[in-house]
Amino acid sequence: MNHPTKELSLFPLITISITAVLSLSSISYMATIGLQSIFFFVLAAVMFFVPSALVSAELGAMLTEDNGGIYTWVSNAFGKNTGLVAIWMEWFNNVICFPSGLAALVATFAYVGFPALATEPYTMFTLMLVTLWGISLFNCLPIGKVAILNIIGATLGMILPGSLLIICGIYWLIFGNVQIHMTSIHDIIPSFSFVTFALFVKVLSSYSGIQAVSFHARNIINPKKNIPLSMIIALLVIFLLTTLATVSLASIVPASELSVFNGLIQGISVVLNKFHLHLLAQIITVCICVGLISMTSTWILGPARAVQEVATRGQAPQFMAKINKHGMPVNVLLIQAIIASILATSFIILPTIEQAFAMIIALTSQFTVVMWVMVFVSAIKLRYSAKHLERPFRVGKRGNLAMIIWSSSGIIACGGGFFLGLFPPKFSHVTNISSYVTLMIIADVIIITIPFLYLIFRQNKN
């Protein structure tokens, strides 16, 4: 049996959390609604991001015996079968998400000097597959080497360009032609409509992922201390960066011209080109691409390790339990790369690239919030059924009221987000809303039913 090495200290854990949660693409599509994005970011942070970080910090520091992540958390509360359903939601929603992340990566790279890449579906599809399989093979290396990409991606590919966009926004606010204005409270607080509030579930999804470090618990130095600390630090960095960068982008680029794929470099380029710094804009583009690669890498590996852990315990097909000499889940990496390759064909089949992008993000968001409802309920349950377990980080000093309040807030946010996520957002330009909603419901039913059918099949087989 391979004995995992303790290679991950606090700083790599912070960068893993940042690359797992910080969604550069969310900055682009949230900027399409201008100052109203602040309302959604704050609402999602208070009702979901903070509760998810607090709950993950407690459960992650309390249950450190394996790489199961949310599977371990939910299984301890409600049993292995329920844990299997939870990890299915997380794993499959990430597999669904790969094409949208890869599309944003290819569209951003187009800014280096290949604009056709962002508009030609077959070219985009080919590059998405090359990138997907390349990252999947990279994740077969030892965890210490894989974590180096997280460090580089978080610092050079996320924090640096995000901070630069904020600086560009400040400059534009002082010297430029600002594209957003506040004339009434409705410029910040949107009036209710399904197409506007459809973005709420996407913000919830873009703030999901703080639990990613728990997939590497076996490799973490002093996990009971470093897991919760890394989550809290990452939460503060991510919230400030996403909110300020989104407002900066909205102030620079008119909403009608903003690209939901590569808006981040679009905004930076507007300011840098004003000073004839075209080469610097291209360098920043490459940095953003590295950040997107590291984010994709984090989610290709993390849930795959959890599924491998589940298979080791006999809850999933045994061929998924295979690991290589470095302890990496090679068969799960192969399976999800095949599935994501098939899903990527949506960028060829659907009428526009924007519609494919919007639908994939919506499906991902829906299964994310279902999974989180299971985690929040499990956190409350474990307060009563696992009183004896040590909690190095505890939500609330005494009693269970604080845990119940924070978890209930997360459950309410997820429930509302799931419903609103059935509707297309404005940037998707979907005209037949009823067909879109019907397709979403059908996809939800099929994918949510799969783990239950597997459990029935396994029970009958036994």
C-alpha cells in the first residue's frame, strides 16, 4: 500500500483554495450587469460563501483521515449511500464544468493574436480537447509537483491580473470614460426578473469550491490547523478580488461590448493599449491562461481523488479505485476526460457558443447547490450524532445555534439558486425561454437520478 507523503503546507493550501474558487469567467459575465453585480456578490457571500467556508473549515479539520472530502462528511452523517450521492453531485458537476472552463481558456488565449479561436467552433473544440487531455495527464504526477501549478496559477494567473484590473479600473474612474453610473438605488439593487436573478445561482457556483483542500487531506501537513486557516484566508482574498475586479471591468468596457469569455483581459487591454503597451497586454493574457489552466487542473484532480476513495471502499465500481505509483487516480482521470470530451461537442451542436457556455454553467451550478444542501444538513446532523469528535475549528463557541443559523442560510440560498438557475441569464441571448427551462429540468432529472439507479442496481446485484 502506498503511504502518502505530507507535502502540502499552508501556502500551497491557500493557493489550491484560490484556484478552486476564484472564477475568472464569473468576473466577465457578472460585469454585464454593472453595479448590480455588487448586490449579487454580497448576497451570495453572506448567505452562501461565508457559511460554506465556516462549515467546510469545521468538517475539514474534524475529518482528516482520507481524501474523500464531502463524501466523508456526508457519509459520517447519513451513511455511505448518501455520501455516494453527494460525491456524484460534486464529481459530475465538475465534469460538466470542464468544457466551459476550457472555452474561456481558449477564448482568452485568442487575445494573444489569434482572434478566430474564439469564434470558430471547430477550432475551439479541438483546442479544448488538447488542453483537457494535457491537464489530465499532468495530474498523474506526484501531488507536490501538481501543487506547483496551483502556486503559479494563483499568484501570476489570478491575483496579479485581478489586481491589475482593479488598478486599471481606478485609473479609468479618474481619467477615463466610465461606463457605469449610479443615479438611483436600482443601479445597485436590481428589480426582480428571472433573467437577471438567474445569475444568482452562477454566483453561488462561482463561490463554491472552498472544500477542495479536503480532497488532499492525506498529504497535508498539520491538517487540523492548516485546513481551516487556509479556507478563511482564501475567502477574504477571493471576495475582495472578485467584487472589485468585476466593478472595474464594468466601468471600463460597455456591457454591450463585453465578452463573457475573455472580459478580464478585454478590460485590461483597453487601458494598456491607451499607453501603447500592447506587449504587456499579451503577457498578462498568457498569465490569465495559466490561471485558468491551474483552476481546471484543481477540479480535474480533486473530485477524482474523492471518487477513487469511494471506489476503494466498495461504493463505486472497482476499476475506479486504481492509482498509479504516485497515488493519483488514473482511471477516474481517464473516465472524466472521456465524458468531458463528449460534452464539449455542445460547442459544435448548439446554435451559438454563448448558449453552450450559458447552459453548461447553469447545469454545473444546479448540481453544486444540491451537493451543498447535503453538506449543510450533514454539518447540523454531526453536531448531534458526533459530539465526541474533536473540532479544532468550531462554528460558534458554545452550543449549536451558530451552526444551525449559518447552515440554514446556506440551504435557503441554495434552494433559491436552484430554482432561479432554471432560467437563462441575459448574456446567453436565449429567446425561447420555455424550451431552455424544459431542457434544464430534463437534464436535472436524468443526472440526479443516475446515482439512485446505481444504488438500486448494486443492491439487486448483491
